[in-house]
Amino acid sequence: MGTVLEDSGESYEVVKVDDFEYKDPCDGSVSSNQGLRVLFKDGSRFIFRLSGTGSVGATVRLYVEKYEANPAKTNQDPQVALGALVRIALKLSALKAHLDRETPTVIT
């Protein structure tokens, strides 16, 4: 893909965008169409996933993982460490506009 997404001086090169699927390591079962996944060259990724039943009362979940090679940075506050990737995901998805909401209801 080669698209580069940037925020606050951090750059992430997209290598793959796909439908996320989960393969259970115990029984080998596969759950397909679990969300939209964006993978980056450095191993970072984010996933948008709809959870809940039906479309009423469903929750949009955003999972963010960042690869960090520098051990000195691994104890950073997650809001700081993941901030650029979160902002990139929100900008790319226009999630705030689609949901008419400025902040999440839960951050874990």
C-alpha cells in the first residue's frame, strides 16, 4: 500500500487494510468479518469493531496497538504513547462526525 499517515511528527506507513478475523488458538475456529484492521510497517495497528447485537445499542470499539522498540518508552502513559495513532484512526474514519460524539464513553 505504502500510504503514510502522520500526526504530531509521527509517521506510520500502511502495509495492509483488511477485514479482521480471529483464529482461536485452542480449537482453530475462525470468526470472520470482525472489523476493519489497518496494519503498519512497524507492527503497529488499529482495529475498528462493532460489538453488541443488531444496530441499536451497538458499540464501536477502537483497538490501538503501537510497536515501541525503545525500552525507555514502554512505561509511557498509554494516552500519550498511543495518542498519534488514535488521532490518525479518528481522522481516517471520521468517527466523531458519524457518531455525533466528541469523546468516548469508555477508555480502557
